[in-house]
Amino acid sequence: MPGVETRITLQRAGRSATVQYSSLVARPGENVYVSPGDTIIVDRDRRTYLALGAAGLNGRFDFEESNLMLSEAIGKAGGLLDSRANPSVVLVYRLVPRVFLSDIGVNVARFGGDTVPVIFRVNFKDPAGFFAARRFPMQDKDIIYIGNAETVEVQKVLGVINSVTSTARGVSNNVSDTRSAVEGR
């Protein structure tokens, strides 16, 4: 269980205090002794992200590391598929605190609630995108979406057209075969 995801709670005489495990380890002088009747709860707040689209693997992934960067997260998800991905369309969907956005001058008047949905875009066709991805920290519940290349969309359309014409050709052949069977040929 990674320390950054672990919380320790001490319950004593009707009171409780919670601290991150990593803080407990970093400041051993602040540790308290356990007394009879105390209850200690160790809880994990699992940090995950989703990878969708033209990634090598789609699904939910655990951070495992305390400081996961976008480039590492994409790598854990199998990277961008050479045959499908559009390297200029790598998006990170994140809910950002409304107060933070207001403080940096973003107009958030049309959004309700304490968080605002924000989309970050990385263009891996530009070499600067690789450096940006190495320094972009992932946050719990982020969603990475890797868009399809334009050629993939064309292939999908051609695949549908091919299946329709194949089906029509098959029906025509079946009708001809049935007619021949009925007429005894």
C-alpha cells in the first residue's frame, strides 16, 4: 500500500485524529504512543486515472507512485497506438477547484459547484509536448483521452460500406442459389 495513499486514524477517549502515513514517517518526533483502549484504523484512499481512446490499454490504472507524470501515465496505459492514435490529440480531463481558476483570472460564472471541468491538451507532434508531458502531474480521477487519427475514421467508414456491399452481394447470391434449387437446376 503506497504511503501517499494511506491514512492512519487514532481514536482515543471519544476523539480521533487522522494523518497521512507519509507525514507520520517523515516526522517521527510527532508520533504518539498507543495506549490501552485506543483504536488504530489504517485506510487506503486509492488514487486512479482512466485511459481511453487510442491508447495501448484502455481502463482504470492505479498511480502506484506518489508523483505520477502524464508521460508515465500514458506509458502505463500502453502508449499511443501507432496505427490508430493522433499524437496531436492527447487530452486530460480534470475537475479543478473553482477558487483556483477564479484566482488566476478564469471566468467561471457559467459553472455551478466547487469544481469546474477543464481539458488540457498535449500535442506530441510538437517536441515541446514531450517535455510538457514529463512535467505535467497527474491527479486522482483524471481521464486521459487519446484521439483517433483521421485515417482511422476513414477506415471505419470504408469498413461499414464494405460490410453493407458484402451483405447485399451475399443476399443476391442466396436468392440466385434458392431460385436454382427451386427450379431444379
